Amino acid sequence: VDATQGVRGSLCEDFASSLDLIAQNILENSTEFFLDREPNIATIIVRVNGAIVPNSATNGWTYNAAANSIVFHGAAIPDQGADILIDFDPVTIK
């Protein structure tokens, strides 16, 4: 679990909560958008259907430097078919 940043739960405790965490983790992993260049993080602007989404690990997006990607979280996870636009200034020009 630790090596893959997975979800740890117990069958002896509230298993419904563990299942909710697993479901949320699946949603977040399926809404990861890989960037073609390394961004200047301060310049990232994410829009879904024209609305700016906040940089928030709760209900927004975060930048995953290890994967060079944007990951959505919580209520900000876009619906299927949503128009997603990620603008940023690259660290270097190709």
C-alpha cells in the first residue's frame, strides 16, 4: 500500500469508508492528465468547461511533479466529456 500510494482499510472497521476511499482513488487516478513539457508551476491555470478550477487537493487539482501531470480531486473531478484546458508557461522551450 505504501509503495504504490494505495488505500489501506480494515475489514474489522467501517468497511464502507474504506470502499469510499478506494472509489475516490480510482476516480482521481482516471482523471490524471499528463503534460508534454515541464510547467512553471506558478503559471498553471486549469479550466473545466470554461470555469477555472482551484489548485486544491480537496476539491480542485494538484500538480504531480514525478509524473508531470495534473490530477483532479473531490468535487472538481470532471464529468465524462468535459472540456478540459490546462494552460502554463513551460520551464524551457522545446
